[in-house]
Amino acid sequence: MRVRRHSNAREFLDRAENWLVQSEVENGTLYALARGLLRDDSRYEPPIYLATVERDREILGCVARTPPFPVALSPLPAESIESVLEAVRDVYGSVPGVIGPKPEATRFADAWTANSDAIWSTRFQLRSHTLSEVVIPDPSPSGNLRKATESEIGLANRWREGFERDAGIDGLPDFGGRTIGEGKLYFWDDNEPRCMVASTRDTPNVAWINTVYTPPEFRGCGYASAAVAALSQRLLEQGWAFCALYTDLANPTSNKIYRRVGYEPVGDAVELEFSTPD
């Protein structure tokens, strides 16, 4: 068993892309992360970590970290976790947590916190969903989906901050020139913006939908369902085989919204965080 570190995203993808694409949704977090690093790694703190787990040149899994974020794991053989942990620990004295399939993430967390004062806890329970055919909400609210404009960067970032507060996350990239300039951020507009949705990452066959946010004063009107359905339909028409997204299982509203427009569950993952009790 060998944990083979790669010096950059291009080298990592040259080695691992054929393996990643075989389970494109299951490996979506790692795969999209590496593809994003090809374009820009400026929002992360060095050192960035990308590795393949191999036996006799056969890839068994992948590992990544883009500080300050947690370690990300693909599905991995149970017997590889100790080697992965040792390899990660050679690079980082501490990490804030781990995200990946529940068995792998739990084994990593148990091993990382063993023989120390640290403990781990579950931050998020996540579920991936895919869609290949959109169910248009009926009834659908008035309005339409449109791309955000550069004049709306301020509004988009205020809504991004609201999304972070509601979701209990932080560290999302600013919706400035790149996201809006590349046409990846959308509003559902009903005389004024009412809901926001983005598709800021992708893998070869899958477009990923994220950052769905409706301000409190506009909730309960069906804007989020309509926006997700409309963007999903647009992406499929552009040639993507599937759309995909992650939900927080603790949020029944969002899970209901996505099932309503045709998303079906694929698999579960967890994000575990490490801490030291006072």
C-alpha cells in the first residue's frame, strides 16, 4: 500500500482522472476540487495536498486537502486508513476535520484523535443527489431565471453571507468578477431578485448545483424549487448528462425541494470536526 503525493492538480489528474470518472458523483468533491485547482488555487493556504492511494500501481482511492479546509477522502479500503493518516500527518501538524464517506471518515477521525486530547464530532451529514430529467414545479411562481450581473455583486455577496449563516458554513468564495463574469450565478427574478442559485463547479459529465438561497422575506413562495428546476433544465440542455447537488440531512426543507423537482439520492457522506475540550 502506497500513498503517493502529487505536486500539483495537473499531475494528480493525469494519474487519477480515469479512476475518478468511474464514480463521478461519488468522487465529486475531490474531482471538482482538483479541476478547480487547475484554474485557480489562490483562495487556499499552502501546502495543498493531493494524493492517490495505490497498490501495485492500481489506484484504490484519493485524498486531498486545501487549507484551511478539512481533509477530503474518496472511498478507500479500510486497511489503507492508517497509511493515509500517517501521510497527511507528515504534512500537517493539525487539521480541522475530515469529510468523506462515513466509514472512511470515521476511521480516519478515530485514528487521528487516538492517544491525544482531541475529540471528533459530526458537523454535517450530507447526501448526494442526481437528476437527469427535470420535474417542473406545479404550480410554479411567477418570474424567471436569469444570470446575475456585475452590478449585483454586492447583493449576491450579502445573500452568500446569509446562506453561510443559515447553513452553518464559512469560506465560500466571493461572488465577484469570476463567478458572475463566467455566468455561473443566477437569480430567480419576480420584479426583483427573490432567490439565488449557482453552478460553480463541474466534472466531465456532471454539473453541480450549489448555494441555493432565498432571503427569509421571500420564503414559502416556491422560488427555490423553481430556480433549481430552471437551472437544472438549462444545464441539461447545454449537454451535461446529469445535474447533482449535496444536501444537509438536517435540513428537511431543502431535501423536499430537490426531490420535488426530480433529484434522487445517490449516497451519503459526513463532515467530522476535531476539537480539544476546554
